[in-house]
Amino acid sequence: MSNPQYDNAEHMMEVLGGSFVKALVNLWYAADSNNKPRVRAAFPEHFERYEHLYAEWKKTA
């Protein structure tokens, strides 16, 4: 079995997240440059969690 590959923290949210996180990252993708910061600011704990997971994964990839 091959190791998973992730492009960034948002991709990791798409693949590993639950239904809410997947919907949240889809909202973030749909948002324009003015609304992306607002989406992230509304749910910082989710973005920060996957940014941390991505950084840890990147160290081992």
C-alpha cells in the first residue's frame, strides 16, 4: 500500500476530515479572496488542526 500524498492542509481536510470539515473546506474553496479570511476566522480550530497535521505529515513524507 502506498503512502498518501497531500498537496496542502486543505487537501488533507478534504481527505481526512469528517462531514463538517469537508463541507467547511468546500466553502473555503468556493470563497473569493475577500471571504476566505472570514471563513478561516470563523473556524480557526479546524484550519489550525489540519495545518498542524499537514506540517507533521510533511516531516515524514
